[in-house]
Amino acid sequence: HAQTTNCQTILDLILIVDDSGSVAVSDFERAKSAMANLTERLNIGPHRVHISIIKYSTTVEDSYIFSKTGTNQLKGAIVNVIKNLKYTGGSTATGDAISRARQICDRECREKTEAIPRAVVLFTDGNSNTGKPVGQESALLREQTKATVFAVGIGSGINELELQLIATKPYETYVLRLSNYLQLTQVINEVTIIACKVPAFIEVGVVYKSEVEQNTYRFYQAEIKGLRNGMGGFMETAVNVTAGDVKVYTSLTEPNPTSDNSRQAIAEGKRQQQDGKSTVDIYIEYIPPGSTKFYTSFKGLNNQNKYTFKSKITDLNGGVIG
């Protein structure tokens, strides 16, 4: 029985498996074991992890699509689908499969305003030979869905360069190899740990609505754009806690800021809402010149913690940039 990691996270996850002729039947079976093992470890449910599964060779097949509403979320059913995937052989249309993942995410990933992290794990030997160009489709997938993409090489004839075209950088984190059964648990351990900590992408100026359980974190990342070269600025985050209470941590370098590795953000001001009842905490963090990413986390302090938040970037004179 697969050990369960404490992944209480919320995640939209798409698993893609290559069953083309260049992948040996034994390697396809290995990829299936890895996918089943990963599924076993995650907390699947309507408000938790959603999993969709795509299988491809010459053509792309939707084997299991998790509906946005999360009504079809039985873990056992998903594991059965994986175990029953049949090997077909044929050509390798990896670009088409990646394109399909993007379409599925557009339709069935949860709304961007829920700020739920998205991850795609693709098992392939990296030898595509038909269909859409892999590099182009991977770039579109990462840019449009904001998913973190893992490329897992299976078998002995792995095309390393293609795996790098597919994966999110840095490659040492997101390109993994599964060339024998012994590596299976190790690779799935790594994918689970990293996927469970993927920060959700947020955009400035958008109101996000979220919740977090006691003693767990929700992680977010924003891209820093618009600051003049050589000039710093400020990230201003307005947080309205509607139930329970949260602590906020921020970092410019650590994708998962926690009490162990980052500074707790101190609210610099409170603002009354129109209704006169709820207050909004304003967190203001300095952004040094040259920064490209800003990471935030919310840690739940009570049994149930709900909040909304909105960020903006200002220049050193207080002018709003984003």
C-alpha cells in the first residue's frame, strides 16, 4: 500500500501518459504504476485534488476527466481507470497531448480567482514524431494555464532535450527519470512533495477568495512586472479575513514561505470596509530592483479560516503600476 504523504493541498492535476510504439510495454506498465501510486497519495475530492488522465500515441484519448464541480471524485475509480489503461503502440503525438491538456484545463480546472495551483505530469520517452510541435505547445500550456509541468522520462531511450522543452524550469527539479521499478517510489515521492507545494499564480488587481485549514499553508506567487529598470517598488496586499484568522508570510526567493524559512509580514494598516464591520489588513512589502517573483503564504490559525485578498504593485513614489 502506498504511503500517504500529508498532502492536504488543493490542486488541479493532469496526468499524461505516452503509450506509443517507442515506449516498451514494460515501461508503459511502469508509468501506470507511478500514476496509480501518485493518485493513492493525494487527498482527492471536490474541494481538494482534482485529477484528469490523458493517454496518447498517434491520437489523444481522454481516459478520465475530473469535472470542475468535483462530482466524480472517487479515488478508487480513478486508480481503476489507470490500472485498466490499454497499451496501443503507434506514433508519438506529444504536442497534441499537451495541447489537449490545455483545452481540458481551460474547461475543467477551477476558476483562476480561486487561486488553485495547477500541475501537469507527463510520462514519455521524449521521442515525438507526429502532430503539433512540442516546444510551442508546452510554452502555450505553461503560459496560458500557469501550470507547473513535470516531464518524467520512461525507459532507456529517453530524449533528454525534448523533456526539457516540456518541463518547467529549473530542469533539475521538474525533469525526472523512471528507468527502472526501483526508482518508481523515489520519483513519485519527489513529484508528490513538489506538486503539493506548487504556489498558485495570482495576478495583481484581481480579488482572490480562499480558505486554509489550521496549521496548513496556502502558497501564492505573483510575477513582478512594470517596475522601471534599476528601481524598486512595493507590493501592497489587502487581506480581508472573513472567518478564523491567518498569518501572512512573504519572500522574494523562497517559493514556499513558512514560519521556518521566511519573515512574517506585519500589517502596516487597517482599512474599514463600507459595511463598517469588517476591516482589511494592508501588508506592504518592499521589492528590491531586479526582482521577478513575489511569493506569499497564508497560514491558518483556527479550525476554519476564510479570506479574500487583492494585491497591487506601486513604485517608490506610491504610483500604482500593477
